[in-house]
Amino acid sequence: MKKLTCFLALSIFTGFVSCSKGKDSAPAKTAVVKPVDQDFTAGDADLAYNAFNSAFYDSANKLYYSTTKKDGVAAIWTQAIYWDMAMNVYQRTKASSQLTMIGDIYQGNYNHYDGYNWSNQTVWFIYDDMMWWVMALARANQITGNATCLQKAKEGFDHVWAGSYDSVDGGMFWDFKHSGKNSCINFPTVIAAMRLYTITGDAGYLAKAKSIYTWSKTNLVDASGKVNDNKIGNNPAGGQDYTYNSGTAIGAALALYKQSNDAAYLDDARLYTDYVKNNLCTNGILPAEGDFNEQGVLKAIFAQYVMQLITEAGQTQYLSWIQTNVNTGWQNRDATRNLTYRNYAVACPTGDIQSYEASSIVTFMQLCPPTIK
């Protein structure tokens, strides 16, 4: 397998039916009682991340396992979400060891996925899987300055745009067969384009971001702020409500707001957030999502962008709601392993669990300020 020379020494670093979320066979699980009744602290953010890596990270191959059994690799698009988590930890801690971790995860996935060869249709089988990686690669460049990450992001974006964009009716197809246009490719395309525009200053990326956002808002979102999962042909938009679709819609609107200072984009981001809070939650707690399948990772994506809304756009009216979710999920962790669960309102099972379902509270904890200092 080829190696990427700039990552070998790590000198620069040290000085995700949409999105292939099929259902697996769930093993029997044993639940435990709530371990503690205390809100999370800043130190707990480190504890949770270290526990997640202890349970799921393959340090030899620099990839994440799908479950605590460590007998299979997590889905390709979720590896990008875990890489985002590593970047969150670095931005929170500024630890040099975490900068090395960012490089390690890049290299492990480079080795496993044919050097991010976007034309390999064995490695890649849907466009949205690629776009999660394009977003992460662009972000890695923003954090580390590594030029190879930027080049890979640009190549990936161009490849997806050439194969996915509908030049007649607008919008992005999520799969190679062009069976439908899903939120999981359209809103991430906006985020990726805006990151590339911010890095390069190439106005073509900005134009593409605005075009896809306008199409997506018109065709995938309704007046209530509901972000529909997909639009198939001329049929009305539909599909199940998912937090990650709302999350990337928030992120897309925020990226355009930060570039333009147009308050309409900020209004959109708030509308999408209000829909999740008012319609998807039970007693204020976010939905469980993911019955032993990849949907368990969805709230990790929502976490990324709702926290941007709170911390970067000053929308602190949502902070206590998010803190309540994080505290609830952390209090219900498996106290022996310090692993958290996709259903924040119940005790984490003590048996085999997935990295997907264990990831979102950990992600929130890297981004959300604790109530206990």
C-alpha cells in the first residue's frame, strides 16, 4: 500500500436508504443502573474520549472498529466523523499528541481506502460518503495547514461535483445511479464548498455553495424548519427526520452567514434548530436514532453544527438544552467502561455496543462547555 510522505514523519502535524446506514443484527445487551448523578466536567471530556478510543480505536491500523468486539472496521463515512472528533479534541486541548493523532487517523484511512482514490468504486459506492471525507479533509487543512489534505479535498469535491450535480434541475444526487437527491449529500456539499472557498478564495466554490443551498432549502426544507431526508424525482420531499440532516443544514446556513453576514441565513439555522428541539425531542432529550446500525452516529454530526450555532454565532439560548442532553447521557454511561449510548435517557448497556452509538456524547463533550467548572 502506498504511503503519503508528508505524513510519515508527521512533521507538519507536530511543529458518512441515505448514507449507507443499514441495520445489523443486534446482540443481547444487559443494562445497568445509572452510575452517578453528576453533570460532566472538563476533565470528563478527556475521560470520555480516552474511553472511546480504548474501546474502539485500532492503534496498529489507525482506524476505528465498528463495535466493542473489535472484529470489524467501522463504515467508511463514519471514520471521517471520528476524525472530526479527533480534531475537536485538538482544538479544545491544543495537545501535541492530539495533533499526532490527527495525522495518524489520516494515514490509517489513507492506507485502508486506496489513498483516498475517488475513482475506486469498490472503496466508494455513494457520493455522500465521499463528501463527508471532503469536509473533514478541508477542515484538517484549516487546522494543520497540511497542503496534501487540501489537495485531496479539492480532488474529492471536483469528482463528486462532476458525477453528482444535476446541471438541469439543480441539486446533488446521493448515489451513482442518481436515484434521488438527499440531504446527506446536498447540505454537506455546501459546507465543503464553503470550507474550500475560505481556504482558497476561489469564488467558484462560493457560487456552488449558494446554488446548492438555495436548491436544498427550496426542495428539502419546509416552512416549519423540517429538513426532509430526500427528494426522489418529482415526488414531494420525504423520508424520516434525522438529526444529522438538521445538523448539516445548520452548518450550511452558518457557513453562508459567516461569509455574507446576511441575517436570513442565521434565521434559517435557528429555524432548523428549533424544529429539532420542538419536534424530535422527548422531554427535551434528543432521539435515540440507530437500533444497532450506523444511525447511531447521527447525533455526533448534529453536535458539530448545533454547537457552532451556539458558540460561533452567539445563540446561547440553546446551550442549557444541549447541556441537559450531555449531562443526561454522561450520567447514564457504563461506569465501568465510561462508554456512553445513543439513547441518552437510559443506562448504557454493559454488553457489546457500537462505536456509532457511543460517539455522540463524546463529541458533544469536546464542544459543549460543562455546567461544572
